[in-house]
Amino acid sequence: MEDYFIKVYGKLTGLKKSQISQLEKLYKKKIQANQIITFELAETIAEISHEINKEVAIIINRRGQIINITVGDASSISLPKFKNVREGISRLCGLRCIHTHPDGSSKLSKLDLTALAGYRFDAIAAIGVDPESKFSRKFGDNPKFADSIEIAHLVPGKDEAGNLWRIIGPTTVRKASLEDFEKQLEEIEYEFSKSDSLIISSDEERAILVSLQTQELNDFQTKDSLFELSQLAITAGAEVLGEVVQKKATPDSATYIGSGKAKEIALLVQEKAANIVIIDDELLPRQQKTLEDIIGVKTIDRTELILDIFAQRAKTREGKLQVELAQLKYLYPRLVGAGLSLSRQGGGGIGGGIATRGPGETKLEIDRRRIRERINILEAEVEQIKAQRNYQRRQRQANKVPVVSIVGYTNVGKSTLLNALSDSDVLVENKLFATLDPTIRKIKLPDLSTALLTDTVGFIQRLPTSLVAAFRATLEETSQADVIVHVIDPIHPACNEHIDTVYEILVELNAYDKPIITVINKSDLIKDESVLDELLDKVPNPVTISALNRKGFGKLLIKIQQILAEQKTPELRT
């Protein structure tokens, strides 16, 4: 029997050694497969619960072994995570939880039912502790303490009343102990096996998105950010099953969204058969861990999601190095002192899916020292990349070839524009961060001179600081450009916010003082002329184009040539 089988967990303060010893001896008990609990065992835990006025829970596996005993307080109990349990949204975990209610009522609480759903127990049962046996006497029984019992088990999807569970009882403990629990369990699992809604590939990421609307945000900002999060999730390969918005003046220090809302999400996760929750912000490590414990499935934040997308998109050695550096800097405070190992395999780690992908090809056994060592190595390699780029930049300057850098919010059509201007074939997808690795192409200006056109990673609101730092060597190409071409999508409802985001990042990169040409893409789709007029007045050096339909390119090339001439760029090479 494993070590944790012989220990009593929970709130043991105030318990006598004899009471703890009595609980420890319960580990030697074995329950028949066809019994949910024996009457004698129920009486024992009920008596102890009555003596200490605290809830007592026992966890029983399908072999009839008690694998965990936990003590709570007078009205609740906190259960640990369990080892070696069956996993999967279409399976029960193979454990049942029997616990006491020292107040005499066997009615299952909302917290009990949330635990049932979160752990996916075979069943959860509450024993009402009453030395007067008021309930049992109605049925001709007279137990000493275990007066009544209420049992619940999960159902596929929801039942007719909209519940995720079916409740049996209350009934007497003696009667419940005589019911064929093994047969009931077989029937429950048969229901799950026949449920089409739960026949899902274990590789599918099925996500619930969660946003916190603080007093600093209005409804539009929250809705737009949540929409962007859904696009990020889809780009990462997830199916979005639902969205939750929590309105709260400030984030909760422990759970970010509040423990009550976290418990609601735990139920929604079970209802939708979700296997991942994505929070639309960057979480503190302790918040992330607490949320995972409450919700019961992998919980990641916006930063981790973006890092995952970058890990998928990185193709060059340079891109992979920079993504790995950003990931490790993000993971470092979450793994320090944990003594964990992190499998990093290109295309997916153990278990696969969002937040397990990484560009590295070797397994890294990560601890405090080795994370730091790996970060130092990657930072040195990124410095080499920076040095190489500086050398290439000096070569271009020596050859008197001007550089035009395309920037913009992600998915506004930068790569489409680069392809059209340079007759190239950079990947174009209607997904966020379709282009990650920097691209440089030659273009001909109207006077037949040559310029270099660069396309870097798209910007986004709350671009993770670890990514900005890791990709600084690449992003600095923008700060060294002779002209910046800022592509915007005028038909996006958050166009103005996206423009501001790009400007903020340009300031961070010390590139905002460069000449900027604003390319208003998709201008042929603008229905309201006032929208276009407002943009023309707001942005510097506006040019309207349609990259997809190849309209307006002549005006853009003339504008680039004009700005370069105004900058007194050295004579261009033809």
C-alpha cells in the first residue's frame, strides 16, 4: 500500500491521538465491490465525526480499498488531488467519496456536488450524523450515529432538470449499504459510453474562455478582448465551447476571478466536457495553481496561450530560440522549487496540447539551477543573433539599400501586402500570428531603385513582456528601418485601440520617431465614409489600398519613394 494510504489529512488540530489512530486503522478495512459502504464503517466515521464535530471523508477505490481519509471543519472539507486515477472527460475517476455532515443533515451541498463534478467521482455520499436517529426511526431502524445518507452520481450532459448529476435519497444508511453499488456503477458507465456528446478525441482542446471586467474596462473593451482571445484559442487549435465574464472591481488575489465564480466554471467545464480553461489576462503563479485545483482541468492564461502559438509557428532556428527563451522566462517563477520535469518536444510534449508545446528537441529536466542555466545559454545565443543582425544591417547600409519595415496589429494583412509588393509567397492565413519568423524581400520603387521590405511578427494587446524581450533582436529591425509602413484594418471594431497598441510597442522599441506611412488596408470594404475620413485625419501619411485585390499599390510605392527622398537617404542602388 502506498505511503499516502496510511496518513490522515486535513484539519487535525484538536483531535486526540486516539482519534487519529482510530481513523488510521480504517485504512485496513475493505469494502465489498457491490457495497457503496458497509453499515459498520459508516457508523465508525459518523461516531468520530460526532465526537470532533468535524466532517470526515473517506475515499474508496473500486477494489474496495480506502485510499484517503481527510478531516474538515464543521461544515466543509478540502480534498487533495489523488494519484493514479482514471482520467478523461467521458470517464469516471474510479473513486467514490463518502463523508459526514455532523449537523445531522445528509443533504448534499452545492460544494459537495461541485466536488463530484470536479473530481468525476463514481459517486459522492453524505452521511447525516444524528445520535437520536430521527430519520432512521421512521423506517424502523435505530443506528447509533449514521442516521441517513444521500448519494449522487454524474450523468452524461444534463438531466431533464438541467443538472449534471442524479441524486438518490435520502435513505437509511443500512438500506444503502445493501444496494448493489457495483451494478449501479455499471449502469452509469453504460450511460456514459452511449452518450454521443462525450465521444470526443482525447487530443482535442475544448476550451472555456474567462474574462474579468474590472472597473477600468467597459463592456466593449471586454467583449473585444474576449473575441480576440477566442481567435487566439482557435489559432492554437482549440475549440471554443463557451465564454464567461466576471464583473469585479479588482482581481481577487487568490483566484483572480473569485472562488465562487471558479466553482461555477468547474460545473460549466463538466457540462460542456471541456478540458482547458483560458483566462484573458496574465495570472500570478499562485492564482493559476488555485484555479486549477478548483476547476479541475488545465488552466492557462493569455500569455501562455500566445507563447504556445509562437511555439507552433516558429520554423527557423532563430525563431525557435527566441520562443524557448520567452517560454522559460514565463515558466521560471512557476517551476522554481517545484522539482518538476518539463518535457519539451517539438510539436507537443507529454499529454500534448496547448501550453505543452515547445520548439526544443531535447527533454529538459527543469529545476531552479537548470532553468537559469538554460536561460543564460539562450540569452547568449540571442545576443549572437543580435550581433549577426547588426552586421547584416551595416552591410546593407554600406550598400546604400534603404529598409522599409511593415508593422501592424496581428492579422491585418501585412504578409498579404508583402507578397503583393514583392511577388513572394510568405504564408498567409486568416489566423493570428500566421507569420512569426522575420521575412526580408527586395522591392522595386517607381524610379527603379531597390529597397528591402521586412515583415515581422504582428503586434497584439498585452503582448507578453517575455516575448518582447526575447524577440527584441528581431523587433529591433523596425527601429533601424528608414521608413515604417503601418498596416491597419479600418473595418475592425477595435481599429483605434489596435492603432494605439502598435504605437505603444513602437515607443517601447524606440522606433516611434521614424517616418510612418499608414496603410489603410481593406479600404474597399468601408461602408461609412466618415470612418475613412476620421482615419485620414488621425494617422500620419495615409494611403488607402486593398492588398487582396492589389489596388492602391502604385500610390503606396510612390509614397515610400517620396518619404525616402525626404529623409535624404543615400543614393539607391539600382
